Amino acid sequence: MVFRPGEPPAEVATAGNDRCIIPIKPGNLDAWLNPNHGDLAASYAILEDRPRPYYAPRVDKAA
């Protein structure tokens, strides 16, 4: 089974990207790094319980 988090945020898609990192809340790190292999739903819940940051576009100047 492959987890695909869905569409990227609008600002990421507008920049032409179809993928985005999946940030994990600090409080979920231990559970993510030491999963209960018998509880796949808990791992999916961690992926769904993620912060939704805004990615500001930036254009670099040519050197």
C-alpha cells in the first residue's frame, strides 16, 4: 500500500510541483519513529494530523 497525501497546497501546485513534504508534528515523532506495526491506522492518523504550513514563493535574483 502506498500513502499519497493528496494534492499539494495551492501555492505549491501553482509553482508547478505535484508533490510536497509531509511535516510531522513534534508530538507525533516518537510514535512515527517507533510504530506499532500491528496498527497501520495509527500511522495514517499521524500523517493526517499534520501542520498545514503556507509555502511562500521566492524568486532568486540572477548572479
